[in-house]
Amino acid sequence: MSLQRRCLLAPLLLLLLIASAFRASAWGANGHRYTNRLAVDALPAALRPLYAANRDWIAEHSNDPDTFWKNQSRLEGPTHFIDLDTWGLEAANNFPQDYQAACKLYGKEKIDKNGTVPWRIGQFYGLLVHAFKQKDSRAVVEISAWLGHYAADSHVPFHAAANYDGQLTGQKGLHARFESTMVNRQIKFEDLKARPAVQLADPVASAFHWLRDSLKLSTTVLAADKEAAAQDPAYGDAYYTAFGAKSRQIAVQRLEEGAQDLASLWYSAWLAAGKPDLPASDVHAGEAAGQPTHDPTLVAPATTQKP
Ligand SMILES: [Zn+2]
């Protein structure tokens, strides 16, 4: 490759890197902590003790997949979202739920760039079933924290839409205004209520369902942003008051549903493994909060294996 081409490519790669990094982080750090913490409260009594003993660790490590992406693996970025409407709204409703089928229809390269979060959830669900079967409490706790990140991301409206930052409608920056600034300003953990876990028949199909709901909600949030920005184009207090009046409830709903669906993934994995009896003790004295886990079973790219 010529030096000139390299010079042109370097800034482009950097931009792509920044764009992917931005897309990988969702809910801001607070929203992810809320989801993982609330999911523990949503578990049935038989499974709750192990999770309750490790609740702080599971909450603190909810952002590890983002840290992991930024520090260690560029492949991680697209495993946090899927743009369901890239090929139109009708295609979004009929998006192939099988990874190989999706690749056959749109091409592997495009599918991998377009986002793979539902299959990442299927992959981590499989890892969790295996950890339960092995009665490996430490792996259960680590995988559960990571799974929480992907489940929470799937409930963010802008993790399912091609217009993921309002960039297609002149509303750039909406991604962070909704999931970080508004959530940090207007939602406390105490505002959220746990909804009980249920058994899921097919985690990947469930993930697609959550993502289709996310895509629908993105339209409402886009409208709320437009209205609020018309009142306060500088995005100050007046903007957030108006924006929150129309979108705060959506964020609360998605955080609560995200926690319920995450607890349902944990619960279903435990049932699938034959309800193993695990000691209710604090099994995690390893990595400090904020540091990503380094279990090699957690780092396989989502798309190289089926769930
Ligand atoms: Zn993420």
C-alpha cells in the first residue's frame, strides 16, 4: 500500500474506531449498573442467593464489555448492537434470526458490520448454561455480568436503529442525550422496580423481540428530541425538562424490562442446566471493579460460532 493511501486511511480508520467505540457503550455507566443490580432482585428465591452475594461485583463489572472493546478487541464493538432497519422497515420485521441465514441473505461482511448483539446473547447464554452444568460459580458470576451488558444494550432504542445517533435526521448527539445525560439527570436506581424473571424458550428469538421493541421506541424518542430542541437548541435545562417529560418513562420502562429479561436469561440457563445447587457465597475476590475479566472463554468473536 502506498504511503499516500496509508495517510488517507489512517484518519478514516480512526473515525471508524471512534464511531464503533461510541456505539458499543450504551446506557452510560449508570444504566448498565442499574440493570445488572436490578436483575438480581428479579430472580426467584431458589437462584437469588448466589447472585445476591455477588450483586455488587455483577453491577460494577456491567461495563466490562465496553472496557474490553476499548482496550483489547476491536471485534467486540459490533457485538453490542444491530441495526435492524438497515434494509428497510419490512426487512427489520423479518430479519433472519439465524446468523448463517442472515449472512446468506445480506453477506457476512455486512452482517458483521451491521451488528450482532442477538447472537452474542445466544453465545453467552450457551456459556452460562455450561458454567452452571460445571457448577463453576465464579464463571457463572463473570458470564452473568457480561450477559447483562448485552441484554441491557438490546433494550436501548438506538442500539437497534440505523439512525443510531439521530445523524440521519439532523439530531446528532441524541444517543448520548437519551441514554447517558437524561438517565443520569433524571433516573435513580431507587426509581426502578424489579419485574419477576420468566423462563425463555429461545434466548436469541427473545433478543430479536427486545430489539424490535427498541427500534419502535426510537421513533418516539426522536420526536421528543426534536420537540425539546425546538424549545432549547442549546440543550440546556429547558431542553432536558421537555425531553425528559416525553422520554424519561421510556428509559425507565426499558431499564426495568432489560433487568427482567436479563434475570430471565440467568434463570433459563439455570433451568436448562438442571437447577444445579450452587453455594450462596461471595465467589468473586478477583478483579477490582472497573477492570475487565480475562476469562478466555469470554473473548471469542460472537459470529464465529452458533449459540
Ligand atoms: Zn455496550
